[in-house]
Amino acid sequence: MCTRYFIFSLFCLSITLAKAQNRNINWAFGDSSGINFNTSPPSMFVSSANGRGSSCSISDSSGQLLFYTHTLYIPVWLQGIPRTCVVYNKLNQVMDQGDHLMGTGWYNELVIIPNPDNNQQYYLFQTGVSVGTNPELYYSIIDLSFNNGLGKVIQKNTLLDSVQCTDGLIAIKHGNGRDWWLLFKDWSVPNNSYLKCLITPSGISSVINQHIGTPSENGFLNMTFNKDGTKMCTVTRQGLLELFDFDRCTGNLSNPSTIDTESFVLPGIYTNAAFSANGNVLYVASNDSISRLYQYDLTATNITATKDTIAELNYPLFTGGFLRLAPNNKIYWSCIWYDGFTTPFPYPDTTYNIYNTNLSFINYPDSLGTACDFQPFSFYLGGTRTYWGLPNNPDYDLGALLNNPCPVGLEELQNKKNEIKIYPNPANYNCSVLAQRFFDSTLILYDILGNVIMKQRFNSKTQLNLQSLSKGVYIIELTEKNGNRLKTKLIVE
């Protein structure tokens, strides 16, 4: 009886794990490649993708593809228009108003984040790394309530921040299980500046800057989270490999640990990295004259000393690209065909070979050494072709932290019967706060992370000077002497 119960429990757990990844179940990338991980082995579909690098996709909770996007859209590129990102609907058609979006031909320039306040709307964050002299951060809004569920891009190429950001966008769900963190890096000069925004039902926060870790060159930089979002890895083209702890409540990085330093000497240049499913093993791809795949044991006291070369492929006809942990907990590696002089895009119509029609994969990434079972060029894409890039999909189904231990500033707001009135709201330079029954109370103004910005006595009505505040979402809390408290939102424009 116990044995049957144990087997049944494992069966239920396997179903739960499979369903937990449904929103990331479809990948669209490369030259018309599509993978559906809802079956074992995964099944292939032909997409309309036609890009060498950045791509991302999202499905609904049942695993049905909603839409996908990629950069380096050939018809636009050939016309000399610098906006080269396109969005496709679930029928593989260009979405209504889904062309001429910002983006170029690099990697991880795109990420899709659901709008926490509207389950029909999605933010598409974009960088224009090669657009002019200022590769800035943009976003567009996709609304699936249009065109009978096929969607429409209702807002295009809105400038979010003028910082010269890299193409290493990354997103992770907030610890409350609803909101999202977006992270990126400043590309202007060598620095250790990590930039982030919080996406909530109130919109997109102002950019938060945290200085931490090793100053580095940030071109072609990539960041990767482990599966539960508690660890983040940064790799650079110059050979930096650094680990951080990550707090999903505050968005703060901490405890930087440098595994490899920038060498600026070959070999050592890194493409990107991927954590194994249990988070104990890290894989890093590098590419110079030889494509290498390294493995690190993150449970070791000296992680650097565990560096193990899992693969060293000295073929003249390809160069190794990006790694991704898939919903089936295997790690896939994409390569681009190399003709001896260049890596062509698009491929010639006659060029189909083992290198561009297959992905390599790690069968058991949680295992060390040869037990991880690396399989080069053995995952057939059904006649479609790949380049360097793989989809930059975050874990859309990552749940809230146990007991939701996030700070007060991010809790659901309680403003019963609109007892707190703010006008104007949104505000620019000042605003008035009115709450008639709070005669002798304390007013606290928090930023979106729960940090106290202002604290003062409150007696029914007061005026706040906002001139020193950055644009964004803030929280006003009124507390009576008996401990009763109410909170509401203030938007500063």
C-alpha cells in the first residue's frame, strides 16, 4: 500500500512539474525553428522566426502559444530601417502593428513581461544596442483582447530610460508572485552598475541603480537566474564570471563571488551561462577559435577549482552560442554555421548541415563530469535551422515566496472607502493628503521597495513637497496611535 501511494505521489508530482512550466513550453527562434516541450521527446513546429539572436515567446497556462518575437527582421533590415524587431501572433502571422519595433541583431535584447494589472496585456522590453550612439531601453505594449485573441501592439517603442544599456536584459518574478523585476546593465563605461525596474499594477517604476561586484566591460554581457531566483550569474565577453545572491522582495543583489576574472586574452571569452535545475551546477559556454563548454560545482568551497571542460569542439564549420535550461530540465546549446570567413545571416538556401539543423544538449545537468551526458548536435530541429540565439524566456510560472515575506511597501494597499484622498494624483511638485478621521497620526512615505522617504505628523490634512523625488510609484501610509493604518498609492510624474 505504501509503495503504491509513493508511486502515485511521484506521478502526481511529475504532472505538477510539467504543468508548472506551461507558459514557457513553446520556443520560437532561429530560421523558422519551433520547439514544444509539452511532449517527451519534445515536438517540433515551424515558426515564422527569422533572426540570428534575440527572441522570446510566451504561452498561456494550458501551454497554447500566445505570441513570440525576435530581432533582425530581414525585410526591415534590408530597407535600412534601424527598428528591426517583429512580433508574431499564435498563427505565425505578423501581429497587428507588430513590425518596426526597436531592436537590432544582438542577443537578449528582448524580454516579455505580463502586465500584473491586466491579464490581456504584456510589456515587451527592448534595447536598441546598435541604434545610433545611445543604445537605450524601450518598451511596447501588446494587447491580446484585440483581433479575436490574435492581439495588437497598442503602444510602440516608448523610451523608458536613456541609459546606454547592454543587450543582456533579464527578468524574474517578484517574491509576491505577481510583480516583476527587470534587470540590465549600463554599457557606457566599465562599471559595476546594475540597473533594475519594478513592474507592478501601477506600471513601471523609475530605474533603480545598485553598484555591486566587479567593474567590467559590459558589451555582450549576459545575466542568468537559477530556477528559484535566489542566485544570479553574470558573464562577460572578456571572461568575467561572477555569482550573486538575489532577493526577490527587494530586488537587491548581494554577496558577490568572482569565479573568473576578466582576462582580455583568449581563451576565456564567455557567451553565456545556465544553472542546472537543482541550482548546484553551473554551465558556461565560451567561444574563440575553439568552442568550449565548462562546468562548475556550486556546492564546493572553492568553485573556481571545480572548473571542468565538458566539451571542446574544434570544428571549422560552427561557433558555439547560447545555453538555455528548458522546461524538461535539460540544457540546450545553439551553434551557428561558420563558412570559414564569416557567420552568414541569413543562411544560403542550400546550407543545411548537422551544425545548423541541430541543437546540442546536456541530458542530466544536475550531474557532475561525464555523468551530465553531453550530446553534441543530436537534437534535430525537424528541418529548420538555428543561429546563436535561444529564447530569453523568464520563468512565468515561478510562485510567490513562502508566507510572502516582502516588505510593507509592496503589500496590497488598504484604503477602505477611499478614506485617504490625494490630489492631484499623479502629481509633479506637490500634493495634498486628506484623511478626515486621522486627527493625530503619523504619515510615512515609502518608495516602491519599502524604503522610508519621508515621515511626519499628520492631522487631517497636509501638503507634501515632492520636488526632490524621482518619477515613479510611492506609497503613503497613515498610522493612528492605536495601531490602525491605511495605505494608498501616489504617482510622481
